[in-house]
Amino acid sequence: MMVGLDIDGVVADFIEPFLRVVEKKLGNGPIHMDSITDLSFKEHPYLSEEAVWKCMEEVSYDPAFWRNLAPLISPQEWQELDRLSRKGELVFVTHRYERETYSIHEVTCEWLKEHGVSSPIVRFTQECKSDLVQELGVGLFMDDRHENCAAVAEKTAAVVLMPHRLYNQSFSHPRVKRVQNFKDLFDHL
């Protein structure tokens, strides 16, 4: 079975370092993780969607930001992902932005190799991930964003998993199963 994984928020800790960028840019002091209840930031007490998108654009032009993300999974889980990858059963599906100043594909693949996936296959899209999941024949998909999970659940036959994160707790969908860790993902294989 082909497994499709998002990267940021699934295997890479995007939100913590991103919040540090937002803090620095806005100068309003610390932003605590538990104040982020959804990644659109629409309900945050003082973060505007516009300010967040400006920071997102800023990090999209910074290869060091992406190179320095911490992994969210254990070395043993990376080994299991590498095993799937070697069998041709793993693809990473991401919305990371391509920029003319550097190759996000190269930076992303280097990061995945550094953490244990020896020959990662990464597909980038700015379109709905469900289209790519369908095209690739993904049977098991994991993403931390509710919009992506809902679209994949509604438009494909893939089993959809959502890792437990503070910022995605308000989401519920009958075809999306919440998981606590990667053991839950591997149990589906």
C-alpha cells in the first residue's frame, strides 16, 4: 500500500520555530503553543491572518529555516519510513513553496535523508492535496491540517489519519481517524 505523508506538522516540527519567527516579527512577546487552536489563526486573540501569511512568505525564502526543523518522530520510526521508502511505498506530499532563490526540493530531500529516509520521494503542490493523493494511488494518508484531511477523505478512497496536535482539536470528520503517534500509522499497514 502506498503511504502518503505530509512533512510539516507530521514528521517535522514546523509550528514551534514558525511561532518564534512570528514573535520576532510582531514584537508582542511569547506566543504559547496552547494559544494556537487552528492553523488559519482566525481565532487567535492578537495574531492576524495577514501577519501570519507575511511571516509564512518570509520563511518560504529562508532555506535555513527548513534545514533546521526538528524531527517529530523517533529514530526507530524513521527506520520504518526508510523501509517503506526502499519498497517504493512512501511518498511525501507537501505544500512547501518553490522559490527561485534556492531549491526547496533539494533542501527537503536533504532534511529527510539526514533524518533517515535514504531515497525520499517528495511531491510538491500548491493545489488540493487530494488530487495528488488520487493521482499517486495513495492508500493511507496522514496530514495535520484539517482542510487537507477533509479533502482527501471526501475525494479519494485513501484511509486518512490525523496526528493529535493542539491546533487541530476542533476538527472532526467521519472518515478521518485521529492518531496519537506513528505506531498508530504503522498498525494500519
